[in-house]
Amino acid sequence: MPVVTNVEDLRQMARKRVAKAVFDYVDRGSYDEATLRANRADLDALHFRQRVAINVDQRSTRSTMAGQEVAMPVAIAPVGLTGLNWADGEMLGARAAEKFGIPFTLSTMSICSIEDVAGAVTKPFWYQLYVFRDRGFAASLIERAKAAKCSALVMTLDLQVQGQRHMDLKNGLTVPPRLTPGTLLDVMTKPGWVLNVLSGRRKSFGNLEGQIPDAKTLTTLGQWIGAIIIMTGVTALPLSDSHAQIGSIVHDPTEMVDKYLELDVKGVRLDAMSQEAQAPYVTWEHEPVWGRAVVITQYEVINDFKQWTVISQAEVIIPVEYKVLGSVYWERASFLSEPKVERVGFRIKIVGDRWRIAEPLLPPHIGQKRMINYVRQAILDEKDQARTGTLETLLDDLKKAKHEGPASAQTSH
Ligand SMILES: Cc1cc2nc3c(=O)[nH]c(=O)nc-3n(C[C@H](O)[C@H](O)[C@H](O)COP(=O)(O)O)c2cc1C
């Protein structure tokens, strides 16, 4: 056994022992391998920060990951076909990880099955899921991982379509495998590897054999109850304007401010009249009560971050430019036209896992449409004839109001 001092030593050992097609599957990347090279360079550029002249008696790499105590904060990532590199590779990998005290992630595309690995270890491992088009089958894998007491479900997000792996194509490592004289020769020159792999428990994808028939009814991830979900392959920020995701910190915070203000301009917030409509965006619970409301037609969220005030990584003030029509004085039910452009700082901060608006609370700038809706509702609710007349005048004034101020916010909403 040669002296192994680093990953490169292991790589050279594998190159000698394992069939070229399988070695290349692990060693090589997709297309022209530009991402592989860039990732390698990024990793090489990372250095540990050294600290000196401190007490090192109690040093430890112990930490927690996904609520679990670990010997060091590193997990074994899911790697397909491990059992084709070495017989029962996934079981051996899981055992080694358990012995060392770090999580092991079993790939969907493993050779050993979930149950094989569960039988090889005593502590829970993690299971990586590729969500197949056959959602029933994906659900059956979740059920099997649950039954095997896996403590986390690792969802891979970056394999919507498979990358073209040039070496795999050349080596015939395709589904089904393409046997060429070259691949046969390659295999024949590695008899030790052939015997080893043939001695393994399984020779194909252990998780893809058979299904649980009644698991077809399970179709949502929500059915993975009580376990941690970990996302892997987050190579880009997801773009979505669904309400549930808008405030999430993976989004540009301007997007969240923008969506919130859009509610006003469209007249939505008051139509809904509910905490529900504004809750994804703000930290306060109730609509403020205004004596005076500034009526606007448009707004522009300044996304040039040089104009922001950054308080901390979790708190920032973003300017918003309002195209103001004038003000409504609620007591007198009157509208005073005072067209202009007004700039207001929105203080937003991370609350939990979302961006939320902390200020301004008062006075709110309100979209013209929303204000009109509000006055209409007030007319319907009003019992006093004289007051209804005043409100009707206000409604007319609001409908007639047109912005005549500077045009700098013209391009906005
Ligand atoms: C040979 C190989 C096979 C992989 N198989 C899987 C897989 O089956 N499922 C998965 O989610 N990720 C798979 N990955 C991705 C890894 O889990 C990991 O996310 C990726 O390699 C980045 O980590 P690294 O920089 O430490 O290599 C595979 C990676 C390699 C190199």
C-alpha cells in the first residue's frame, strides 16, 4: 500500500486500479470542462486564515450541521456510481463517514440501495433526491429514505437537463453502455477491479429497482414531514415573482420593495384590506391610520446600490422616488393638488429568512387607484348625507388629478 498523503495520491491509485470509463466519470467534467477548471481555480484560491499567539489547548473542529453534531463541518456529497468504483462503495463510504463523525449523503444514482446503506450503519445518513418526472416514483424514494431513518433530504437543483460529458460519450459510458473494442480492452486490463466489482452486492442502480406501489399518492415534498431539507447545486438565484418567494433573502431586496409598492399602485392592499396581503413584505401588523395621505401615480425603486445606505449585511436603506399628485386630508375629506417628485428611504432588514420593510410606517404614500378605491368604499359605508357629498367631491378630484411635475420618474411604475 503506497503512502497516501493527499487526494492526488488517491487519484493516481484509482487511475491505476479502476476501468478508465469509470475513472473518467469521476475525474472529468461536462462539455469543454470550463466550469470544472473554474471551480478548481476557485478552490485553489481559498486559504485558511492562520491565527497565532492564542491558546490552542481546546482546539476543535466539532460543529453542528443541520442540527446534528459533527466532528467537522464537512459532509460527504452525493456521488453517483460509487459502487462501480469499488464493490459496495456507498456502504463503505457511509461506514467511514460514521466512524469519522460526519454526514454521508447517498445519491439517488448509487449502486447500493438506500436499504443496503441503512443496514451498514447505525446512525442516520442523508439521502439525495433527483425528482423524476414520475412523481409517484420520487415519492416512493422519499418514503424509502424515511423508512431508512435518513435525517435529511438533499435536493439537487441544478440537473434539470444532463450536461453532455464528452469523455463518457467517448468511453461508451452511456445508458445503455456502448461497448467498443477500446472499452473491452480497458476492462480486461483491470482484472482486479472487475473481480472486486463483481463481488459487490449489486451491479446496477440499487435505488431504481422496484417501486412502492401505494406511494403513488404522495406527490409533494411537504409529505417529507419532520426531516430537514438541504438544497445542493444552487448555482444561480432562482427568479420567481410568486408571493411566497418574493421576500426571500435570495432575492434582490429592491424586488421586494417593488412588489410591495406595486400593491399600492394597483389598489390591491386596501381591496384585500388584510394583514395577509402585506404580511410577506412588512414587519408591522396593521395598516397605519393616516390623517393625511400622499397620493402618488408612480414610483421608482432605486436599484443603483451606490445610492443605498448599507447599515449592515442584514439591513439597508433603499431610496424610492414617488411621483406625487397631492395629499388627501382625511378629516376634511379634501384633496390638495401639489405635484412633485419625492424621495423616501425604505429601511429594510432581514427578519427570519426574508427581507422585510421596517420603515416607513407613516405617512404612507398611496397609489391613486388605491386611494380611489378607498374613498369609494367610504362613500358606501357613510350614513351622513352631507359627508357623502363631500366624499363624492373628493372622489372626483382624485379621478381628475394628473401629475404635472418633473418627468424624472416617468420610466417607473
Ligand atoms: C463523479 C460525481 C458524481 C456526482 N454525482 C452526484 C449525484 O449523483 N447526485 C448529486 O446530487 N450530485 C452529484 N455530484 C455533485 C456533488 O455531490 C457535488 O455537489 C459537486 O461535486 C460539488 O462539490 P465538489 O466541489 O466538492 O466536487 C457528483 C459529482 C461528481 C464529481
